[in-house]
Amino acid sequence: VSLLKIAISQWSQERDLVFGTTVQCRDEAEDENVLGDFTNFMALRSQVKPEQTLGAWLREVHETSLRCLEHKNTPFDLVSAHVGRAPENVNPVYNILVNQLPPMSELEGGLSDENLEIRFTNNRVLNGAAMLDMRFEWYEEREGLRLHCEYDTDLFLPSTIEFFLDCFQRFVEEES
């Protein structure tokens, strides 16, 4: 997520970024046998500082994420109400969502240097159907990590997203 924020910042020239993510809120023992979705949305805000080292940036994003997790049970409606009204079908807090999906069951022992490969896919969202500008989902595969990108075609051309993903992949490879 940290490298994605840096790449989006460089690409968009924005230094103040807010990404959304989802968190599981099934923490209490009494929730264990309750049916239902215990997922909440969280907004992670970061200030990208070009002069900051990558290590310092990663520590800062990690600390911000941990602070946000302390409030993961805050209803997203309260966060949205605090921010203000947004047009219908638009998220009032963030326009980019990033999720890490659970690893595939056949991936034993997690990822190692031998099986770390990042592969990218993208899906267009039909005009008027997207509630976010972009949505990224990470998940582990036997071959490594896969980043799936979904985007609003009212805002982006397929060639623009492909160019961004190519640049992002090179950036990740350079930093690895």
C-alpha cells in the first residue's frame, strides 16, 4: 500500500492522499457465532513528502495504519458525516480503495524470495457504475502477489491505467 501511495502521488502530483481499506471487526468472543458481515471501512490519510526516505515513509504509513486500527469499530457513516456531503453515489472520504484479500489456501508457508512475483490485471468499470475512481486488490498466489485494478472509465482510458500499472510494477521492482 505504501508503494502504491507513492506511485499515485507521483502520477497525480497530489501530496495529500486518502486511501480507503476494509477491516474485519469480529474481535469479541460473543461475535464468534453471530452471522453477518463484520467488515468496516477505514480511511488512511498520508502526506507524501518527496524529501522523505523510503524507510521513514514506510514507518510513518505503518504507524498511521496502527492508529487507524484503534478506531476500526467507528461506524463509517459517522466518519462520512464528519467530512460532509458528497454527490450521490460518490464516497465522501476517499476515491481509491485498497484491499489485501486472504491468501489462497494452497500457498504453503507464505511468500519467499523464490516465489515473489507481482502480476497485474485491470478491469474497466462501465460508465456510471463505479462509486470509486480506482480500486486495488492484492492477493497471494502460488506465483507471488497479484494486484487487481478496477477503475472508472469516465475518468481513465485503458491505456492510461496500463501505463500507470507498468510504471508501478517497475517502481516496485526497483525498490525490492
